[in-house]
Amino acid sequence: MVGADAGALALAQVVISGLLLGAVYALLAIGLNLIFGVMRVINIAHGELLMLGSYATFWLFTLWGVNPIVSLVLVLPAMFLLGALLQRTLVDRVVGQPLLISLLLTFGLSSFLIGVALNLWTANYRSVPAFSGSIVVGGLALSISRVIAFVVALAITLAVWYFLRTTRLGKAVRATSQNTEVALVCGIDVARIRLLAFGLGTAMAGAAGSLLAVIYTVYPEMGRTFLMKAFAIIVLGGLGSFGGAFVGALALGVAEALAAFAWNTQIAEAVAYAIFIGVLFVRPSGLFGVRE
Amino acid sequence: MGGRDGLSRRDFLRLAAGAGGVVAIAGCGQSAAQTGRGSQPAAGQPAPAAGQSGGAASSAPIKVGASISTTGSNARTGLYQQEAYLLWEKQINARGGLLGRPVQMIIRDDQSDPSTGQKLYEQLITDDKVDLILGPYSSGVTQAVATVAEKYRYPMLAAGASASDLWSRGDRKYLFGVYSIAESYFTGVVEIAQKEGYRTIAVVSEDTLFPKSTANGTVKLAQDKGLQVVVQEQYPQKVADVSSLIQKVKAANAEVLVGGSYLPDALLLTRQAKDLDYNPKLLAFSVGAAMPDFGESLGKDADYVFGPSMWEPELNTPGNQEFVRAYMEMFNREPDYHSAAGYSACQVLEAAVNAVGALDNQRIRDWLSSAEMETVLPGKYKVDANGMMIGHDAITVQWQGPNKVIVWPAKYAQGTYKLPTPAWSQRT
């Protein structure tokens, strides 16, 4: 009996770990989805924007002892501005161009940012030793860093959702995402909306980076792993679907955790790719996407 | 305008798949593009014939080539080895060079990638026409590079490799070990665990050559000593999350956790063990735990952790104190055992060239396979018929407060170990 209980407990623990992490994935994937929706640009550099957020939090913590959550107050607006700057100077040039052009641009940007990070900060693996340890609730050990990351990620995601749902500007973003031309005709300043969308997407990636810095290790090439996860989540949840990306992210978090527990961590790393390919075959529109 | 709406979800999927491919391809492509601090031969300077210049009359520098992982997942460890090479280069040139000629190190960055390392050594030997080579960092890269060394008959001291696989096939004639084989790393830890009466052990490792070798060796050692191996599992290189693995080890009630790891995963395993409130009585990691960086990164959480070490700065081996002093002067940080192993390889190579008196790779090889000498490492340089190191003494250290203390074997011990490891919640 004790064995069965222990087994169930361990399983519950694994599922919770996955859910906690999934919320951070959601933050990343929703930002990517938003940028694609408004501009039809697949941002390969999204993972590197996450990496920049991680380093910002790492340095703020290491140099001045800034609490990683407090650092978000700086990271969010700074990343928003960086995103707006990138959009104004680079990305705007490729909007409406053949898709290969935008892929090449953002891919170049991604490699550039990795190179800069390698040169400025070396390839060393860094970590932010804040919030270590756990809270034990009814036999379940909840990692403090993950609980905090979960709560913050959820709060930011909800705030963005509320913004898109209810505000005038948010509605303009959604309108642009649905049909740029009609939005233009309706008098929406599409250029400004793009600026906003890229800034917002970048800020969300940066925030995800800040939160992941507390859980994982920070290094220049960390972004690529997470970019693949974000792709898988969007494909799973359905393109353009806010709720789909959210559910998809939680599902991926749990699926990875379960796969690692049931088999091993090597298989867990392949879960994102398996989902990616599987969904393409079975239901290309994703769980919540609309079939065209 | 126009032409923008035609994009469907299907396009996105196709593009996203393409994008994934681009990223994967780029990952491979980058390797060739980057070179480390390789120095170009000056124009007009006659290049000495590869390996056979004989050392007479010529005053052109002797070129010594190597690749090191200075970026990628093994960068932090690789740098220690590279620094040792650079220190030796500086010192030998200050001493008047090798065979009366200056020494020029040519070091390239293999980005922790075996196939890149292989390409770089091929390049070093055929394009740069280096006279001598030194080993790269990590068993995986060494495994790939060894075939190049065999092909061109360049003897190579494996300054950063210890998986016994490298020598066990017995068909390598040009590869020589510098420190103990990976399989024996945890001899001290397993012995201590047995002495303390611990019965269950979990062995986890990265799925690359060296970590797997330490793990397999440890499993065998543990079984021989009557410990029960409750979990044995591997995880991929660059793993981001090991929480499910820790969960499994915790559920299996392992009293001892041994990680066949490099530094990043050693840090990750320790942090997540704490996060998930897993409290083993003994925690040990292969590479990582013995590095100063481990204590720096983890602070108090490093306390009580064991690690095998191939060398420590306090040892009384010949020339050790001078080595540590010169290293700290040049690089402003304490060397770790990877530095010492790199330095030891340089010492042996220097002795070999001096003994032979010429840059004759064949005779250098013969000398390396039969010689015995003392270096900064404990024990001595002495290899078996396959080139595998048998003269070196591995040691075991434990973090006690801010210091690493040598706790095994008795011959080198500075203090006694502290066990059992207290639960995370009971530490202050």
C-alpha cells in the first residue's frame, strides 16, 4: 500500500513540476504567436530574446543583488524598447516580403545575438541562486523557484490576454492580426500596431528568460532549445489561438515531465519534436486552430 | 501592398518546420566557421616540413597544435586545459625554447563537438603543418581526434580524456593517457559508501563517452562492494531539466547519488535535488565537484558534496607549488585538475622531445610508450602496452565549508570526510 501511495505521490509531483514549467513556456509561445499573427514573420531570434532576458536577470542579480522578480520591472520595459527598436530598424523592412526573407533576417539576428553574447559574456554556464529549496505540502515538494516562475508567468499572460481582449489598442492588435488590409481601411495605424506587437512579444520572451534563469542555467545558446519548444506549442495549440498556445504549453510541460519519469530524460527532449511532427500529420490546424 | 493575406496556417507549419531545419543545419555549419585564437603563420616565413624537420639549424618556431572546447557545454573545463598549454608555451619560451627553437601553440576552438575537433586536427596537421600535437578536451572529442592522430602518425597525449574505451580496443599506437581512467573515478566514493554501510545507490550520467564510462565503472564498483544499484539512467548533453530524474531517484530511495557529469549538469542536479527536497546521504559528481567553480556557483549548497579529483593544488608533487603560483600569476585564478593534466601533458611531451633530441614523431611515440616520469600530477606518468595510463593516483575530495578537502586515499588525505550529508531543510 505504501508503495502505491508513494508511486501516486511521485506521479503527482511530476505532473505538478510539468505544469509549473508549462506556464513559462506559455509566456514564450504566446509572444511568438503574437508577432507572427500581426506581421506574418516567424521570429527565429525569439529564443535569443529570451536569452537576453536571462542574462539581464543574471547580471542584475550578480552585480547588484537585484531580486529576479524585481528585475522584471526593468527587464520588461527594456525588452519592450529593444523589440520596438528591432522592429523599427530591421523587421519592418521584411514585413510583406517573401517569407524566406524574414526567416533569413531573424535567423541572422539570432546568430548575431548568440555571437554577441559569446563575446561579451563567454560560453560559461551561469545560474541565479535565488529562491532555492522547496515548500513541502502534503508530501509534495514544490520547488520555490518554479512556483514563483509559475505565478509570475501566469500573471503576465493574463495581463496580456486582458489587454488584447478589452482595450481599444488590444482590439486593434487583434484586428490587424485577422486582416491587415481591412484594419488599415478601418483607420488603424498598422505600423504602430506592429511596433507594439513586436515590443510586447519581445518583452514576453524576455520575461520568460528572466524566470527560466532562476530555474535553469544561463548560456548564450540556451535560446534554441526553447524556440523549438515554442514552435511545438504553437503547432499543438493552433496558430493564432491565445488559449490554444496556453493549453499547448501546459501540455508540453507535463508531457516532457511524464516522459522523463516514465522513460528517461533523453526521450523527454524528443517530446517537443514528436508533438510537432505528430500534429502536422494528424491535425495540422492544431487542437484549437480553425481548419481552413 | 497586397500579397500578404495569402498566408495560411499550413504555410506557417511548413515554414516552422523549415525554420527548425535551418536552425539544425546552422548548428553544424557554424562549427567550421569559428576558429579560436589560432595564429596565422606570417607571410614569407618558411614553414617547416611536417613533423620531420630534425631540429637542426632551423630557428623557426616549433608549432604545437591542439583544439580545445572553449565554447559550448565543456567550455568552462576546456579553458583550464587551454590555459595550462598557454602557460607552458610562455614558460618554455622563457627557458629558451624546445631544442633551442621557440614554441608556438596553435589552439583552435572545437565548440565541444567531436566532429569539429576531428576536422580541426586534420587541418592543423595538413594545413598548419604543426610539428607536434597535444590532446583536446573531453573523451568524446579525443575519441574522434585519435583517428586523425593514428592516420598521420602523430603521437598525442590525451590531456583531457580518460574513458578506457579510448585504449581498450588495443589498436591505437599513438594515443597516451595522462590521468586515471574514467571507470575508476568513483573508487574512493564507493569505498567510503560501503564503509558507512549505505546500501542503495543511483548512478545517473550524461549520454556521452566519458560520463557513460564513469557511470558504467561506478555500477561495477558498487556491485562488487555489495551496493544495490536502484537507478541507472542517462540524460542528453545540454539537458535543461532533470527534475523528473531526481524524482525517480527520490522515489527509489537511493542513499547515494553519483552523477557521471560535467560541470553544468553537476550544478543542475544539485540545485534540483534541493528544489525537490531529495536528501541523499552521499552526493558525488565526476567532473564539476572538484572544480573551484562548483563551490563558487552553489555557495553553501556545495557543502558535503564529493568528487573524484586527479590533482589538487596542495599536493607535494615535484614543481607543483611553482606551477600553481605561475598559473595564478598568469590567469588570476586557481588552476583546477584539468589545468594540471594539461600541464602534465606538456611536461611529458617536452621530456619526450628532449630525450629523443629531434622532432621525430616515431621515436617520440616509442619514448612515450615506455617512459616513466614524475609530473605535477600525483603518482607518475606510466602507460600500459595500449597507451592507457596506469601510474597515476586518483584522489577523492569533499567540500567542507568553503574548502575542498582531500579525504581519500589515506596516502594523500588532508582530513576525514563528513557523513551523512544533512537534509537540505536542516542546513543553515
